[in-house]
Amino acid sequence: MAVTRLKRKHRKNIARANNKQRVIKQLLATPVIKNVDIEELKAQFNKGAAPAAPAAATEGEAAAE
């Protein structure tokens, strides 16, 4: 019994793997934002912690309508 190769399928599988690797490399190449003012973020969370719950409730009601 002769052995046959599925050449087209082999090329397709290799191309699919290469595409996945390229996508991963592209996602990893995106720059990370490093210039973040941590103190400003802490201040926003501290002053916005109490009124955050009512604001979320009004958004939920608006989405329901």
C-alpha cells in the first residue's frame, strides 16, 4: 500500500501556524504605557469611590430603556 502526502493540507497547516505566530508577535510588539501618574489615579479612585455606585445604577436603567 502506497503512502501519499497531503501536500496542500501540509502547506495550509504551516501557513496557519505562521499566521498565529505573527499575530502573537504583533500583539507583544505594542508599546506599554509607562508615563502614568499614579498619584492622580489614586486621587480619582479616592474621590470617586462613593458616587460610583449611583452612576452605574443610572447607566443600567438607561440601557434597559
